Amino acid sequence: MLKNIYMTSVDDIISKLLFNSRFVCTSRKIRALCTATKLTFMKQPMLLRLQAPINVVGDIHGQFSDLLRVFELAGFPPDTNFLFLGDFVDRGPQSLQVITLLFALKTRYPENVYLLRGNHESLSVNHRYGFYGECKLRYGNHRGHRIWKAFNRAFDCLPIAAVIDNNIFCIHGGLSPRLRRIDQIDKIKRPTRVPKSGIMCDFLWADPCPDIQGWRKNEHRNVSYEFGPDCVIDFLNKFGFRLVVRAHQAVDS
Ligand SMILES: [Mn+2]
């Protein structure tokens, strides 16, 4: 019974966001959604094992109209499956709409919509780059602070990697020199903040660099590494994957 009432309210959030231009959702409902989504993340592993067909989507960064366009082009869940590679919030103007819709879809269709953690799904980062300000602007200082904290408690439970059809390895940022065995990923305990070094940090922050060999300090970001094509080849051979898919950097189309 309780579950039905709750799902009705999630459906309500989804249809409001998809079909109304005005964003209306009480801070209490948003916090309840964050708690439900956090529990959904915790029921699934840190390394997701997914099957094709699935659409893989990179950084949304608060661009709500782009997110809607993705759904219009690819189809809507649950008829179409999605893996989002993180960086849902910050930079763009509508982080709240983006993350609320994605959380509602995740809660409503947990086996059709998957979210990975990006480096912006981190309290210290999204305090600085827009999300915190947007929460306070829309909900006022007190309520805004509370929903921002609630979102970040859920972010601390996001998975950090996915494998599609045992072949395609997906992360937000990049590979890690610390990864020796694939089961190290599932051993990372949640909830967790993003550490300043190690596997989780590299998955969320690292960048590939076509001109180098091996690993070097990532001077652009002041955290994690850049890695050469040889690191990708070694990784694929070692773990038996065929492709690495990542986001984290804009590419000209
Ligand atoms: Mn990023």
C-alpha cells in the first residue's frame, strides 16, 4: 500500500518534469525521492553488469532540454534502456530538474535506467560549480541546503563502473593504475565520499592522452592521472574487454 502511494508520487514527478515546463516539487518530496533512490543504488552492485541494447549517455551537466532531447531521440524508459555516465549536475542552469528526473526514473524503472557517478556527484565539487547555488536559489537557504545534502547522500551510494555484455567497460573519467583485479571495484564500501586518490578517484577523474605512454600525473585537473593508449590496450587484454567507454570531456561533433 505504502509502496503504491509512493510510486504514484514518483510517476507524478516524472510526468510533471516531462510534460510541464514549470518545475514544481516540494522539498519534502524531493528528499523522500533521494532516500528511495539511494536505497535502489544500494541494492545494485558498485560494478553494474548490464545487457545490450542500452543507450549510453555522457555528461548532462544541468542541461535539462538536452536530456529531454536524448529521450525524444532514443525513446523513453522503460521501453528504452539507459546508462548515464555521471556529471548530472553543475555548470548548466537546470541541475535540479535533471537530477530529479533521473532519480525518479531510476526509482521507477531500476532495471531500465542506470546512473554512474561522475566527479561532480561529490559534495565538495557541486558546492562550488552550481548545484548548491541552484538548490538555495530555488528552495531558499534552509530547505535548499537540506535537499542539497539529501542529493549528496544519494550520490555517495552511486555505482562507479558498468560492463555491458561482458565486453564494454564504462566509467565516467578513466582507468586506474591501482586496479589489479576486477573484484576490487565491488569491494569499495558505500556510502562513500570520493577519495583524493585510488581506484574510485581515478574512475571519476582520469583522462586518456593519445600522446603519452603509461601513466602520468594529471596536471590539468590537479588530481589523478592521464594515461596513454598502451594502458587501454593492457587493460582490455588483462580483463578480456573489447572497448572502454567514458565521458568527462567535451568533444567537438
Ligand atoms: Mn567529469
